[in-house]
Amino acid sequence: MSKSYIGRCKCGNIVAASVIESDKFVVDKKELAKDVADWIREGLSVEQVDSEQVRIQMWGCRCAADNQDRLDKQMSLLLEER
């Protein structure tokens, strides 16, 4: 099973995700580090979870509509992994 980092908004919902371990592809650790640093600067809390949890947990911020572009991009990347 693959692992992911997620970024949670203060409302508790996931607004960003990045796979960190996968049997299907090699993860660019520099790009991952940049993504996580950006999330922290944006005020998101960062967690490591199984990628399956990313697929089933609540997505989308209830407190800021401007996260929609990020949500759409991250969801399309996660669906490509399947």
C-alpha cells in the first residue's frame, strides 16, 4: 500500500495530498519537500497517512473557496495513480 502526506485546512478537511511511497512510480523527494513546505507556509497541518485514507476522507475546504483549483489538481493526480 502506498503512503501519502496530506495537508488539512483548519476546518479539518483535506485540501492537498502527495504520494510519498508507491510500488508504481518513483517519488521526487525534492518536489515532495517543496509541496509540504508550501502547505506549512499556507497554514495547513501536515500528516502522513495510507493513500487509501486520502481517497475516502472528506476533501475540500469549507472555509475558503480558493482551494478548489488545488483540490481538482490533487484529485486528478490521485485518480491517475489507481
